[in-house]
Amino acid sequence: MEKNKRQTDETNKFDQNTNLEEKIKKDKVLVEAALYVAGRPLDLKELCSVLNTRSKKKTKKIVKMLIEEYCSKRTALEIISLKDERYVLQLKAEFTPLVKKLVNRPLLSLGPLKTLSYIAFRQPVSQKRVIDVRGQHAYGHVKTLREMGLIIAERSGRSIALKTTDYFADYFGLTLEPASMKRELRRIFGTGLKEEKQQ
């Protein structure tokens, strides 16, 4: 009788462990799917809603396990933990130059991209200065960039100051701190100019 009870207890424990492992697997797959579909950083609150839980601690644990899995796999993708408890699934930087020619449609056409580059490099910069340098068509660029969430406009006295958003930094894989971002951009633009000269 005692032996049967022990076996039943062990079977119940085994079933509970199996159920827990299955639940964790399912949760990891859900987080991975959410990060993939979003194509942008998701915060802990958004991930909690995907897992249908209010427990940030539980969600963090699942995300941490998923990050560790991606680190241990030899894959072109990675999950990065960002500032303010946000996470993003993205292509590892070393693969970007190898596959960028396969991207069908760029995020922006050349005009708005040049305006965005100017704002990022000179930020905070007055809208008047951007228009003076980039021309009247830049009004449309600024409107598009604001709608896309890449820049924000802040009133500074009688003028409007433009600067990039956290989403811009996350999307292009740059640091949020403006001085560091400008150094990174200088390095990127410098590399781009060298490549153009060599061609």
C-alpha cells in the first residue's frame, strides 16, 4: 500500500514537471512569435499580454531563457535586451552586409533617408535649418518621418527642434545617447564614403 502511494506521488510529480516543461516551451514559442511578427522592440507589458499573465517576473524569466537559447544556437538571429525592459528579435550585425541586397523595399526612399541622416547627425536641429539645407521638399520628409515615429518635433521658443526617437535608435541598432549615436553615425558615414570612393 505504502509502495503504491509512493509510486502515485512520483507519477504525479512527473506529470506536473512534464506539464510545466510543456507550458514553458509553449510560452517561449509565443514570445518568439510575438517578437518576430512585431518586427520592432516589444516591452515587458506587451509580452505579458501575449503570455496572458500580469507577472513581469515570469515573463522576464521566459525571455531570459529564450535569449540564452538563441545565444547557444549558431544562428543569424539574436534577441537583444534593450533599455526600459524592451526586447527585439533581429539579424546579427555581421550578417547585414551579406544579405542587404536581398531586401526588396527599403524603409525610406533616398530623399527622406538623407533628411533623416541630417537630423540624426545634427540633432537637436531646428526644422528651419533642415529646410534651409535640404530644400522645401524636406517639409514632406519631416511629416513622413514623424508619422513613422523616427523623429519627434519639440517646440523650442518660437522654433521647432527635431530629433530622433528611441524607435529610430532601436531600428537602426544605434545607442540612445546622442553623443555616442553621433560617433556611431560618423563611423558609418565614414565607411560609406570610403566604399563610394573605392567603387
